Amino acid sequence: MIAKKVSSNVIAVVLALFFAFPTYWMVTSAFKPTRDLSSSSYDLIPLSVTAQNFAAAWNKEGFLRSLGNSLLVSLTAVLAALLVGLLAAVAMSRLRFKGRKGFVLLMLVAQMAPFEALLIPMFLMMRDLDLLDKLPSLALIYFAVTLPFCAWTLRGFVNGIPLELEEAAMVDGCGRWGAFRRVTLPLLGPGLVATSVFAFVTAWNEFLYALSLMKDQAKETLPVWLSGFQTAFGTDWGGAMAASTLFTLPVLVFFLIVQRKMVSGVTAGAVKG
Amino acid sequence: MTAVHTTDAGVPTNKSAPRRAAPGGAPRRRGSSFDRLLPYLLLAPAFAAILWLIGWPVLSLLVTSFRKLNLKELTRGEVVWVGLDNYTEILGNPDFWIITARTVIFTVAVVGLSVLSGLLIALLMRQVSPVVRIVLQVTMLLAWAMPLIAATTVYQWIFDQQYGILNKTLVKLGFDGFAGYSWFSTGTSTLAVIGLLVVWQAVPFLAFSLYAGAIGIPRDQYEAAAIDGASPWQTFRSVTWPELRPLVMMLTFLSMLWDFKVFTQIWAFRKGGPDGASTTLPVLQYLEGISKSHFGVAAAVSVVMMVLLGVLTFQYLRRLIKQEGTL
């Protein structure tokens, strides 16, 4: 029995090493001087540390520009998807009307639409709209990719907020909009944060459309820029690892925020008192 | 799935209606017609966006797949109908069948491996001490959160021919043949590395979901099994598996959807190479459509992708829609 317990723990630790190693290797490589990287010596732990790779990546042609492009496109798309998705979620969850079932199904199916397979018509459509090589085309597509997901997930979060809370506010003299704004919206906070983080990560990661629609280098997003690191960095693995670390950082921070918000469980016990 | 949430919020409340209506009109009626319209107003932006940016492209994809549309036709704005020519062209090409088979095998292997690993890790997490569990969860979160391209770049560095840590380690362990070994010289080996990367990033989400499902299984069922003297395998088969089965099915279905369309990693590694040996359907679609500007042919490839995806996920999709229909 004890032997079994110990062996499970050992397996779990080995798995933890397997999952953590690439991250560890990315960060430590980013801090290693170039001469340590291209050498045949064996160093799992860095012997000397330098910030020069980060400086090199930061100052590399195109890094800041593509970072700006990525932020602009992702944030615009996610904000729009969140707003439009929230309106739809509230309607689907709180209101009763003809065709509601149809809308819910439409959202479910749209959420599973394989966007990668729509590359060709999207490309042609953006060409007709004269949006090729223009960032709004990416913002539009990322909006479309994340919208069904946002609407669907937010619907779940709205469902989770007891209607009695809104009704109580209406008894106390709030209008329907007032009740929604003062009661439901604040309680929806964590759900909105979680949804927006996942939507943001989707847009932040997107590669196929960014590669296909933005042929102009000035419009590259960060993933496309980083994928060409071998042309940008040569065999400068330190610079590539530093750039990857910088690319990972915002996502990691966002993930940690959601983790904390998700466990806080704001509505727990709200009706009991 | 219960239907508790459509209560009478949609019914107009007289409290709010008159306040919104203009004075002197017929407040009640105007209020209620606004209320009747409200859901549609709220849904209109989402509905319009989905029709425009998903519905229309799907339609246009089907139409394009029956047209000859290369750069010449595109710049001149010509519409040339060719019937099924695009389909006969791709289906008549033996390479296409190899690529299709490769895509299906890659998808099934990656999905199978990641769902199985996710399940095993979820069950393992129940057995280990809390500290070890938290460490494992944090490291999995790291793998999950890493952006695709960052992960791809790191894997290329780890698998690097000359200075990669993997080859160095293997040589140190006595496998001298791995000095300067190239992991990307064949398509199978390239896809194996890519598959490992995809599984590594997919397992955390699967393990977290299945762990959440596993800790929800009532404890007394296990106690009953223990009293009956069930072996661990019997306990798994008669207690754990029946409870987790629906969740495993859903996760398998979702993984199919996600892993079938893997493009980023394959392209970033070797652009479908060496010599096209790691090309899958999404890569082929990109090469035909965007690189060569054969939009009609590429559209036919996309349609085949959609059909295959439909076949792979049909059973589950049907059940899901039936279930949501009862909402």
C-alpha cells in the first residue's frame, strides 16, 4: 500500500518535470550567453546569466511593431465579441421568445465551425472588401472566431446567477435594466474575465489567417514574426528563446488572473441571507 | 441539462414599462411591444455577425469549389464554372489520398494518446499527496498556457540537430548514434515530434476536466467496491468508467475537432516538409490556395476537410444536438 503511494508520487513528479521542462528550458536558454548556447558542453543549469538576449529580441526589427499589431487586433476583437456575445447571452438565458431554441442551437453549431476550413472564402471576401494587408480584416475574423464561444460561455455564466436576485432588485424599485446593471453585471465579473481571457488567448495564438492575409511585413502579428525567427535570428537560439518568453508572458499573467478569479465564487450563498 | 432558467423574466413587468414609455401615449402597449422586440434586438448583432462571417463563407466555399478560380480569373473577375473538375482533380491525385490518410492517422493517434494520458493523469492526481498534486497542476498550467508558436520554437530548440539538449542527453546516456541526429529528416519523425508537442499541450486541459469529473464520483461507491473485494481494475471498470464515460466522449469529440485542423505547428516546424512528407490537409489547403492561388482547388480541399470532420464527429454531434434540443 505504501509502496503504491510512493510510486504514484514518483510518477507524478516525473510527469511534472516533463510538463515543466520546455518552459524551464525556454527561460534558462533566454538568459544564457550565446557562447554557452552553441557549445557542446552539457549544462542543464545555466553557468552564467545575461539579459543581452532580451535586449536583442526587444530591439530586433519588427518585434515591437508585431507586438503592437497583435495587441491591437486581439483586444479589439475580444472587446467586440464580449459585448455582442453578452447581449446575445442575456437574451438566450433570461428572455423567452419565439425561435429561442433555434438561436441556442445556431450558437452551439457556430461555436464548432472549423474556421481553418473557411480560409479560402474568407480570403476572397477580404479581398473583395479591399481589406487584405489591413489589420481590420484580422480583427473581424478573430471577432467571428471568438463570438460564438463568448456568447455560449457567457450564457452559461448568466444561467448560473439566480434570477431571484434580479427580481428582488425589481421589487425594491429597480427597472429591468437597473436590476441587470446593479445585480447581474457585477456578479458576472469573474465570468466575463474568464471568457475574455480564453478568447484573448485564441486571438493571440492565431496563425493561419495572420499568415495568409497579411503579406505586408509591417502588418505581421507576433506569431507570424516569431515563426520566421530563423530568418530574423539565424541560429541565435538565445534571442529566439527570449522573444518566445516575452510572447508567453502576457498569456501566463492572464491565466494566473483567471485562476484566482475562478475560485472566488462570488455568488455562493448570495440568496441564503 | 435541466430547463430552469427560462422563467418569467421575459414577461413585461408593469413596474418598468410605463417609465420607459413616452408620456401621453398608450404606455402599456408600447412597453409590451418593446419587450417583445427586445430579445431580437439583443440577438441581432450576434446573428448578423454569424450570418455574415460564418454562414456566408460556408456558402461561398461550396460555390467556389465548383469554379475555376486561379489568379487570372480572380484579377479579371471572371466566373468560370467547371462542375466537379476540382474534385476529380484532387481525388484523382494519389498524393491527395496519402495526405488524407496521413491527416486522419495523425488526428486519431494524437487524440487517442492525449485522451488516454489525460485520463491516466486525472486518476493519478487522486492518488498523490496534495503538494505533489499542486506541483503537477502548476506545471501542466505552464504547458497549457504557452502560446503555440512559443512552444513550437522551444521544441525546435530542444530537438535541434547540433546543440539540442535532447541529442546531447542521449549521447551522454551512451547512445552515440544521436550525435548530430536530425529529427526532421523524414515525415514520420517530423510528425512524431509535432504530435508529441500537440499532446503535451492538449493533455493539461483534458486532465483538469477529467480530474474535476473524477473527484465528483461519490465516495460510497468506492467503499462499496472495496467491501466487495474488487480489484483496482474491477473498481475502475464498474465505478469510475461508467461515471466518466460521457465526459471522456465529449472530450474525445472536442479533441477531434481541434487536432484535425492543426496547422500552426506543422507549418512552423518544416512547412509540411521534408519534401511534403509532413503535409496534412490544412497545409495542403494553404499551399494550393494561398501559395499557388488555385482558389477553386483549395476550396474543394476545404470541403473534403469539412466532410471528413463531419464523419469523424457525426455520432457525437447528433447526440449533442438532440440533448440541447431538450433545453
